[in-house]
Amino acid sequence: MNELLFDRVTKTFGSGSAKIDGLHEFSAVLTPGIYGILGPNGAGKSTLMNLIVDNIPRTSGSIRFNGTEILKLGKDFRKQIGYMPQQQGMYDYFTERRFLYYMADLKGMKKREATIEMERYLAMVGLQHSADRHIGGYSGGMRQRLLFAAAMLGNPAILILDEPTAGLDPEERIRLRNYISEFAREKIVLLATHVVSDIECIAGEVLMMKRGRLIGHASPQELIASVDGKVAEVGCTPETAKELQKKYRVGNMYQRREGIVLRLVGNDLPPEFPRVSQGLNLEDVYLYYLEDDKER
């Protein structure tokens, strides 16, 4: 079974008084499964992924794949990685087929092997009937599916998916999420996203990151259980809603027949506020652990 181990990995940017840790002593052991990386902008998600693919040098610590430092493995390790970037940087005049051959060539794959895999993955993501169309005419969802197929080329042991469903409509988001869940099950998958529901649906474990630090590592169910008793829903008027928003962390606001209902998250909610016992979710977890501190 493949294993990716991080031992106190640190990446520092800048120098002197301007020095900051983009990643601070990150330690974790990952085995096959889907890991959701949850955190706000600046949490260290992109820094972590860039260190894995060796786009940037680390300041200290080690990353080992099956017991060997990845810097020693070099290109042999990079062949084990499938990367789906957030930005859809593709040549619009390429066809699907040409794009995948191009990506396969970058991975050092032989043409016959690439052809077999290409046909399999295009069928997998429902693009087999448009393989000779130019990418420039594709929707955002089609481009994301094509990028996922490209990441799967070469049967990598590690998949790095950076905001894979960003900008997609709900139907396309569900479709791509299902592909990831079904076909990435036997790989080490790191899925970084702001769409909390994506992680809740398919991730077996969640890595919560804040200001470059790993602050939690558990299953979605365990994290959701940890905020039991810390979420309340309160009916209020528009005037009292403004006051509550100033004082407490607000997860959501609902319009009901009887008026406004606020979903509040925190440690110090008044005992008279009705607690939510059913329907807790990862968005509540995100607000509780990862939003900026607010007086509660």
C-alpha cells in the first residue's frame, strides 16, 4: 500500500521582519483514500500542493513516498502524480485528443499506452463523442472533466485536485464529484476546495488548515460531532439580526414564514438559544474552527 509521509514540513516566505510561514511544521501520513483540504485563503493549501509537486523548495522537513525522500526519487516520483490545477490553462485550438496526447507526452508515456488510457478516461468522463472538437468551444464543466481525465493518465498513485469543481453549476459539480469518488478510491487523493459540500460527500478524512498550520485531521463525521452543542438557530427581527451578527458568528440566514432565522456558531452562545442537534454539517465545522476569531 502506498504511503505519503510529511514530517514537520515548513515553507517560509520573505526574510527578516517580513518573514512568514506559508506552511509550518506540517506532519501527516496519507494512505490511499480521499483527503479533503479545508481552509480559507492563505491557509497553506496551495503551498502544500506546490511542495508535493516540487514547484517550490521547502525550508525544512521531509516528504517521503513509501519511505524514500521525494527529492531523491525525482522524476520517478513525479510520474506517480496526477495534477488537476485550478486554472483551466489549455490551448483552445487543441482538440481533446491532441491535448491528452500532449499531456501524456509530458508524462513520458508511449503513444500506444496513451491511446488506450485516453479512450478509457474520455469514456469515463463522458467526453468520448467530442474527442476531435476544439477545446475553445467547451463549457467550464467539460474543461474540468477533461483536466480530470488528463490527471488520471499514467495511472498515478497520487492525485492532487485543486478546486476541481470551482465555477461549475450544481449538476456538473455533482457529476465531477462522482467521477472523483468512483475512480480515485484506490489512490492518495488531496482535494483542496472552498466548496465544503464536495468534501463532506466524498472525503474519508479532512485536513483543516489555518495560517499555514494543520489544526485538525479527522473524518467528516468526527469533526461534525465535535461541534455538537455549539450551533444554534434563533428567530429574530431584521433589527435584532443586525445586533446578533455583530456579536456572534453567523453561519446562515433563513427567511421563514414567521420571520428571520439565524444559524449561529460558537462556544458562548446563550443557553436560551435553541441548539441544533440534527443537521449539523461541515459548514458549521468550517465556521467554528476556521473563520477569523470573533468575540462570542
